[in-house]
Amino acid sequence: MSKYVKNLVVEDIRGRLGSVHDALLVNMIGLDANANWRLRSELRSKKINVLVVKNSLAARAMAGTPLAGMFAGVSGCAAICWGSEDIVSLAKEVTRVLTGGQYAAFQARGGVMDGQQLSPDQVVAVAKWPSRSEQLSILVGQILSPGANLVSQLTSIGGALASQISQRGEGEGPEGSGAPVPAEGGPAPEMAAAVQAPQPE
């Protein structure tokens, strides 16, 4: 490969990965054309990009970027995977392919997360973490839990108070004793009885 062509390849890699901060490195050498196409289609459906590169050229293109450490100690050709929701979701998909058994030649070779190089074993470990959406779900549950408990306590107190008011309202008198309630503006029952009683002569 001439120097001119190498420079074109380096510029192409830099243009594709210049804004990428997390990625994984995998091996796809040994897959036949059909398996390669199927695997790429599966990953593409998960919004995962795949770029097969010569590691020396990729290392040159990524020098000074967050992905620079991904190529340390790696030789030959490999495929860079990036995309998906986050690095955890990406690792989950790569691990799924590894454990599926359908693509025997597919192997994890490492990666970079938050500027730190990952080993193949660390890629598998990261895949066991909750993804971004799962973390948000857990966080929302933790935020809402105290409020839900407070609402439950308030409604239980309000329900008890309403029950007591209802029970008091079912009584016919002020104390629920069955005594008649005087009409508004009229005499009390005791006074009405005294007025109606015959006066001694």
C-alpha cells in the first residue's frame, strides 16, 4: 500500500471515528462472506457500526483521541465496533454474539471506555452492568419511591379521617346519640316540650 493510499485510509478512519469516545475491538477474520454479512446486518439493526481496519493505521488515525489506547499491544487487522445506546449496550451485544455460538471466529479483543483500555475479560464484565436505560429506570424508581410512600401515608390518614367524619355523620344528634337536631332558628327540643306542656292552675 502506497503512502498516499495509507494517508487516505487514515483520514477516512479519523473522519468516521473522530467524535467517538467509546468503542470495542473484535476479530471477524475467519468468517465466511455469508456469516460476515449476517453478523453485520444483526449489529446494524442494533445501531452498531463495524469497521475492519489495519491496527497500525487505526492507531495512527486515532492518535490524540479517546480511542488511542484501544490499539496498544494489538497487531494485525481487527474490526472496530461503536454505536448503540452506550458502551454497556454495545458490550452486551458483542457478548451475545460471543456466547451465541453461531459465529465461532468472532472474538472480543478489547476496547476503550472513558479513555481507559479494556481487556477482553473486562468487555464481558462491562456487559453485565445495567445499560443507560436500565440505570435511568432504577434512578427514577429511587426518586419516586419516597414520594409514593408519603402519598400513601397522607391518603391513609385522610381515609381514616373521612371514615370518622362519615361515622359521626350517620348519628342523628351532635354526639350520635339519636337525639333530634333542632331546626335552624327554632327552639331546642327541651324548650319546645316545656312550652307545649300544660301549665298548672
